Amino acid sequence: MVVANAEPTTPAPKDEEKPKFEATADEIKLPGVTINRATREARIDAEVCLQSGFLEYVVCRPDTFEHEAIFTTKAKPELVHAALLLCGLKPTPQLRGMSALWSEKAMQQKRSRVKIEVEWELEGVKNRVNLTSFLRDRGENRFDTEADAEENPEKEPLVQDAWIFAGSFLHVSKKTGKRFYAANSSGILVGIWPNPSTVIQYGVVSGDPYKANHLGLEIHEDRVPKVGTKVKLVFSLHTPQIKK
């Protein structure tokens, strides 16, 4: 397991030219990221890299955390950050070492709540589902009440739709003194295990899956497409459903 800390896990990338972008009446295009002006949705290309197992992350860059994430993407984290801002979201930075306190605060920030959906095509049929449907809560203690757990032992605990735009952070290189976006180095776009470099962080403390069989989140094996499947990840402002 990777222990969360304020330092990126790999060296900062070399300086690059400013990314080119294209703006039309319908879309804003950044390298690897497309924003729909009408729906205020941001899309990136990704690929399924894991179909079973515990999760510390959900979306990462290639050659980083494929053994504990569902998707890899070549989209640059700082550009996903920019796209989320253009979609109307506002980051709530993580509080290092205070996951529970951060989660409580972040879940109340309406403009930080992110909706993440997955689009892919299978045998000519287009699918679009909420990312949470790909996750399974391992918690035996996730029932609403003890009575509910006793009466419904087969009930599958609900995985909350609780993604938060955390926004990573700007890190200062000790060698050069230059600042760079931490997620560009760590490679983490969407995470579950607390890591301050993550662009989007799960807003519910689910525990360490390596310490007990009722802690953490895992892949819902029956629902995730096979490894290698090309998908699009769709990000937008989370709007809670109105209960009737």
C-alpha cells in the first residue's frame, strides 16, 4: 500500500510547452480532455486495467497504480483539473492526516461534488453507468441499522456517490525551486485511499482493506468490462436527486 504524504511519488516532469486548446460554440478541447459547453461535462479517454481486487485508486496514469485502480488514462491531471473548473466545480483541498474531518467538510460543499460516469460500447450497444456501480463496499457495518443487517443478511451495502474535487496541490521542487502540479507526478486522477496529490478523492472514509475483510472498497467483478476495454469517463457537477 502507498502511504499518503505530501511528497509526489515520482520526480517532477520536465517543463513542457503550454497545451494547445480549441474553443468552438459547442466544445472546449484541451489535449486529452473535451468539455461540452451545453451539458458542462468533461470527457477523457481511458482503458480498463483491472477487473477484480481491492482498490486504493480508481483512475491513474499508465505505469503508476494499475494494480489497484480500474482505469488508466493518458489525460494530464492538471488539464482534468482545468476542465472541472470550466464545468463549474470548485476544489476542496484535502487536509493532510485528517481524512475524517476533511470528508465531513467536503461532502457539504455542493460545488465540489463530482458526478463520474463511464461510457463504453459492447457488441454495438452503448452503455453509460455511474462509476459507483463498478464498486462494491466490503463493509458488513454499512447497513443503516443493526436490525437492517439482521433482517437482510444478503443485502449489498450501498456505495455512496461521494466523489470530491480535491484539486491536488502545487508542489515546490527541492532541487529547482520550481512549482508543479503534484498529480502530474503521482499520476492519480481519482482516488479512494487518502492521498493529497489526488485530483478527485472519494469523500467517505472506507478504511484499509488490507487490515480487515469488512473495510474498504473493491471492484464489482460482474459489472466491470474486461481488461483492455476502451471507455470514456464523464465528469460533471453532482446534482443530488430530489426525493419524491
